[in-house]
Amino acid sequence: MALSNTAVPIYYGKFRDAVIRGDIPICKEVEMEMQRIDSLIADPGIYYDDAAVEGFISYCENELTLTDGSDLNLLDSFKVWAEQIFGWYYFVERSIYEPYEDGHGGHYVTKWIKTRLVNKQYLIVARGAAKSMYASCLQNYFLNVDVTTTHQITTAPTMRQAEEVLSPIRTAITRARGPFYKFLTEGSLMNTSGSKANRTKLASTKRGIENFMTGSFLEIRPMRIDKLQGLQLKVATVDEWLSGDIREDVIGSIEQGASKVDDYLIVAISSEGTVRNGAGDTIKMELMDILKGEYFNPHVSIWWYKLDSIDEVSNPDMWLKANPNIGKTVKYETYQLDVERAEKAPAARNDILAKRFGLPMEGYTYYFTYEETLPQEKKRTYWQMPCSLGADLSQGDDFCAFTFLFPLLNGAFGIKTRNYISSSTLMKLPLAMRNKYDQFMKEGSLIVLDCTVLDMMEVYEDLDAHIVECQYDIRCFGYDPYNSKEFVERWESENGPFGIEKVPQGAKTESVPLGELKKLSEERMLLFDEELMTFAMGNCIAMEDTNGNRKLLKKRYDQKIDAVAAMMDAYIAYKLNRDAFE
């Protein structure tokens, strides 16, 4: 097959046929990616090159070995993923400098250059799918076959995890299975004189793995922004980018440097994560927007495997949704044992649901599920509408939080929040968290006052001006008594004593309203459009006492929940003053 703008990719076509026949169950995210691929097939400006795909497969299967030295036969899933990278091309018009035949001078000519379409691939797939082996195959190919490659890296939350990508390459060097590998590894690294033919071309060194013939170099880098920024990379693999407590966008940092290189490639592979409000959540939201077609980005390949619901955990026929290689790289029996373990050991349940089945842990440990924390797309102002105001006051590093709760006709509640911190607190934040706070400031949900310690009267003046500007009709006011005396006294003097409710923190006070807010959240009847509320809800966990009463908590000091605490205060005040809204 020649380069074609109408051909169906070979391995994707086989996969699609199997899905249509019902042989392979898929989740909604994979279905959306298939729709994206079908649109590429129909695009006359996008070309498929089967030779490039077959070249990669042939190299891997004829030259490489598994870590135990046995022959490597690429999994069907590997072929489908790699086909996305090597199979799709488009043409860009560029001005190319061409020297004259006599060697004196030259001139620029306009040419159409064949360019690889995909420069980023995201794989979210269950543990045991051999995804590190896939990354190793890609790195190996670019190290030895693509002569334009120079600097390559692999990174992971731990150096041991990153080494899993390099280990198969080190094995291939020592075993030299195919003729090309034998050529690359023959001779001696110590031989620095005489014929270059007698010198090793590919070797594992202290730096990493080096190809002395092409100048390619593959190394391990720690998963830290300061170690990844500014690198002009051709190829990078990022392992378990959802699994560690990664608060910074390491993929974005890598891309900043890599984008200066023609035809760069970043492959991010991971099982589902167990961390909330990190860079991973942000990336997943962006990937979902691409899958939904909310914005067009053909340069990104997304294979996101997961169960569609927790109910499918009990159905082995559905497990392929989370791991396309089950039965090949991991036994069904292993999955069954993990299911039984999850039932008997609640402490292990969250990890198993995330790592084996692609179900985010947060929906089962954190109080609000991931879907419940997503903001509404429709922006609302609630002009002159009646509401309940809740306050959770702080002068320290926590937010001084105010949440407005607007009862709506259908039983739902509209939510707006306004939060305050000092400039001193803002300056102490690490870069990743500062960037997140900048987002809150931009949307107007976070106000920074120029001070070391918040002045409650200054907070009062700003909040009062905001209420007047928005024309909120406040019918009641609930507050946590901690640090509230000065603020509440002024509120009462200016607004009267009616509808002011003290809400002491504790499981006895919080349990019932927390349960009711949870039910409203599950039914998507808490309507908010601010990212700060997403952040706060995503940080909430609940501790249950021996009587079954629940108390709102945060897992870490930087995981602010103050806006949710203020929402609960507003809700309690609303319930106590419901007649004021009739």
C-alpha cells in the first residue's frame, strides 16, 4: 500500500471489526477515540503510511527481546497504539535552503514536507497491561532506527519505575537477537583506536543508553519540573503520571522544550491515579474535552481504558474495558483474586478499583466523586435572587471563605463563592499551587488582600461591596464561631439580628447536612460554575465516628475545603430559616 488519504489503518481496522462483532467490549472513552480516528480516515488532508507502521513492528519483533531473553511478539494493543504514532501524516509547506551543485552558495525553495501527525499520546490503562514494555519499544526504535533522534528521556515518580523502560533495552544489548542489533553491539566500547567497525555502536553506560553511531542518548530523569524544563528532546516517555502525588504538570514542562524540535514525541502512560486536584485531574479534563470534540486536536492520541461503572467489577466479561491485554500479560485469576481482596479488605479496595479497573479512587475515598466536582458549563449571575450566606473565617493560611446558596424552583441550589487570603500567604505558595490560585483570582472567586494577616473589617468592606454589586438578596447568615466575633457583630449591627445562625463544627452538627448535601451533589443539584468550588469539593474527605456521625475534613493542609464548609453553614442557616424564602 502506498501513502493513502483514504485507507483504513490495518490494525485499527481489525480492532474496529472486533468491536463491531461484539468480541471486544469497550468503554465510552475508547468509543470516542474510535470516532476521532474514523474522522481522520475521512479527512482528505491526512495520510496513512502502512510502511512506517510495519517498519516499527518488524524492527521490534526481529531485533528485540523480552527481559527474560525470549522472543518479543508485539501485542495487538501495542500495534494499534503505535499505528497512531507511525501511521498518520500530513504535509506542511516549508522554505528549505538548498545549496547549489557547484558548492558555492544556495537558495531557498518551497517544499511540501511529510510530517508525523501525532506528537503526544496518552495511555490510561490498568496495571498489568505491559505498558512500560510498550514505552521501551518506542524508545528503542527512536534510539537506533530514527537517525534524527538525539536526546531522549524517560521519567516516572520513582527511579525504579523509570528503569523499567530501560531494562528491556539493556537486555537486548546483551543478547543481540537480530542482525542489526548484532552489528550495533559488536566490538568493544574500550576500543578507541583502529577501525570504527570494531568499536561498539550501542552501549549501556553510566549516563544511560547511548548510540555512538547516531548520537542518540536515552537517560532517566526524576519526575520534577526543575529537572525536565528546557530540554530540547526528540522523544520522552512519562510513566505513571497519574499514580504519584504529582502537583505539577511535568508533561507540559517537557513539551515546552520538546516543541522546539521537529517531530517530537511525548508518550504518557499510566494506570488511574489516587491523587485529587493534581495536574493529572486537569489533564484528564482536557483529554475528555478533546474526546468529546469540544475542541479539535488531531495531534493527540488518547487511549483511555476503564470500566464504565463500578457495577462492572463483578462481571469478568467487562474487564477487557480496563485492560485490553488481560489474559495475555496478566491472568484473569489475578483479577479475580483482587476482586475478592477488595471485598474483604476495605483498605485495599481503593487501590484495586483505580489500578485494576480504571475507576478513580476519589469517588470512593473522597466525599464527592470526580463527576460531582465538575462545574456547570452555563454561567449564572443570580441577580437580585434570595440566598443564604455561609462563612468560614480564617486569618491564617486557610481561606476566609463565604459561600452564597441560592434555592431554585426545582429543588436545586445555585452556588457562588468568594474567598480571601493575604498577599503574605500567596507569596509562600509553591509554583504549581500559585498557578492554581492565579486561576481562582482570574475568575474572581479568590481575593488577595495586601497584608500579612487578614483584617476582618477589610474583608467585610470588600464582601459588602461585592454583595451590593451583585444585588444578592441575603435572607439568612450561617457562620462557624471560630474567629468570627468582630465580623458577626458588624453584620448584626448593619443587617439586624434575624436569620443569623451559629454553626459549631463537629460530627454532631455536620453529619445530617453533609448527608443531604451529598445527595444533592449526586443528583447534580448543586450548581456552581467556579473552579475554586471544584477544588474545594475535590479536597473533602469525611471522618465517621463510632455513632455513624460524619465530620468534614481535608487530607492535607494545602487541600483547602473552606468554601465547602461555608456552603454547609449556608445550608444549615437556610434550613433553619426556610420560611424567609417562601
